[in-house]
Amino acid sequence: MRLVEKLRRIAAPAIGADPLRPVRAAPLPGAPVESDEGPFWRRRVVFPLDHTHGGMRLEEVHGVSLKHLAEVARDPALAGLDLRRGFFFDTETTSLGGGAGIYVFLLGLGYFEGDSFVVEQYVLEDVTQERAMLQAIRRRFAEFDLVVSFHGKGFDTPRLLDRLSFHRMSLELPASHLDLCVVGRSYYRGAFPDCRLQTFERELVGFHRRDDLPGAECPRAFFSHLRGDSSLIPRVFEHNLYDVLTLPAVAACFAREAAAPSHPVVLSNLGAFLEARGRDRAARDIYAAALDGLRSARHPLLARSLERLALLERRAGRHDVSARLLRERRDLAPVAFQPLEDLAKYYEHRARDLDRAAKATLDARARLLDGKILVDPRTRARHLESLDHRLRRLRRRLGRG
């Protein structure tokens, strides 16, 4: 049974048409290709390297180093690879779920070839052509040293592997897979409303899509095409084409920011990344570099950055610097208990200023009691007990009873 006939029965209830009515879909963009496995359908688009995608020319990807992205991408091998030796891919599937029953009906694959950037779109025109299409994709993948995707590790590759497994075929991906979703979340979380590909495309590359078909609508558009209504199918191809063109541009933006971080949110997130790996000195320098930008933007990450930097400065023995940061953090929302307690400890044990220590302890206690510090009742009771113990000790030392 042709894929047109099989999927028509699935799509008909949602679309509200007669599943048994014979219809003929308009031809897909592209042309049939003959292979040893049989025919399959493919569209090929070639862009010159001076093609501008948003505010970036494709040729700007040349010479971009992945050295500084390697650590955040959790793949040291990336440091020695070249984006020009990689391929960039994105899929459109018949469902956003998982399982072997989900078809990859369109796979866009881009790569550099001489003075051009080539985008090939492999299309499932007929279910009988799936094996030939997958075989062609396998052969193309094998030609490269690097794969670049956005959430490819979590979605695109598993969906493709499901279909290959169904045909008892294997897929040998390049050893290194640069998933830009992982890097984007590590660097830019908190910089923009979300960490979607189109957000990075708009904010970093400067490309704004007009009348773009949302990815969630692509399966329905494909089902409609199979039933004879091909009005939306060109927009599916355009959506996928833009995704593939955006991948090298976003990769270049990420690599440049990694080589010379300047965005305050990136600096703050990079500080957290380095701190988590025990690189306290480097984290301290990165947090400090982030503060001016976070202050001027009154960014929510300022509070976290001040807390973490105060801790690292204290570990380094720079207690006065740590206290200055804690005082700044004390006056920011949301109010947190730990900086208030650390400030009281500093006044008591380092500055030897018992009066200020008592005032800091009372301040922390008052904020706990008036609900400005959002904690559960059990934690609040534990904090209050600790503060009361400290306050009694300080009063004894001050001779106030």
C-alpha cells in the first residue's frame, strides 16, 4: 500500500474528509533520483558563499574555530575539527513523538562544497522508496568528519535511527556531534525568552522569518499533501531550508562568543560552568567580568553571580571583597537567606564587629519572619533556630543579656 493511502486513513479524521475518496497529490519539490536500492526523491539547492542569511554571509563560517566550544559541548575532539568538513541536518517527522512508527518524511542536509553551500532535502514521496532514501542518507553522512544539529542528539538522530532499525540498517555517524541546543542552553540561558533555534536565528544571526510555518504544523501539512491539498507543502520545504541555513550561522556565532565572551549572560553562565568543574580561579574572573553588564541591565542573573563570586572570593581568602559583594546582593530581589547569614558570619568572625554582626543577624531574622525569604516552614524554622543561637551568643559577648 502506498504511503499516500496508508497515511490518508490516519489524517482523514483530523481533517474531516472522506478517507476512501481517491485523490492525487501535487508533485513534491525536487526530482526523482535513481540508485542501486531503487528510486528516491530529492531536492537540491545551491547557494554561493556570498549568500547573506540575516546579517551573515555563508563564507564567514570559514576560518571559525571550534576550539573554545569543545569544553561546553562536552566533546574535546571538536577542538581539532573544521565546520567546513561537517554537515548540518534537520528533520521533519510525521509526529513529534517517538517510536519506529514515526516517519522521517523530510531530511534537510547542508554542506560546503567548493565555493558553494549545498542543501539537499531528502523527501519520502512514497513508502516504498524509504529504504533507498535512507541508504542515500547513510552514504552522504559517511563523507563527513562532523555532524552539526540543533537538538539532534535528543530528537532528530533517534527518529532517524528508529526508521533505519525498522529496515535493519545501521548508521555510522561521525565521531563528533556538535549539538547546538546543548551549547546554546549552556551559554545563553537567561539571555533571551527561550533557547529555540529560531530565537538564536533572530537574536544572533539577525534573520527574521516571515509567514513561517511552525514546525508543529509540518506533519499536518504533509498529511494534507498526501490527500491532495499541497498548498502548504512549499512552506514545509522553506521551513526546513531555513533551519539548515541557520545551523552554520548559529554555530559561527556561538564559536566567536566562546573565543571572546562579551555578553554578560554568557559570562555568568560560563562562570557557573567553570565553577561546577572545580576551576574556581577562572570562574572568579569570568563572574567578575559579567557584573558590569548585568548591573546595567538589572538582569536577574546578577543576584546569582554576586552570590557565587562572593563564595569564590571567600574561598580565595579575599574576605573583604566577599563582604562587599554580599552587601550588594543583600539589597537585591529575590531575597535569599544564605548571603544574609554569610554577611553576619563575616562581621563576627572576620571583621570582629559584633555590633554589626548582631544587626545583620536581626535583619536576616526579620526578613524570614515577614515572608520576604521564600522557604518552606520547616526550613524557615531551622534558619530561625540558627539565627537565634547566633544572636544569643553575640548578646552575651556584647554584655547585653
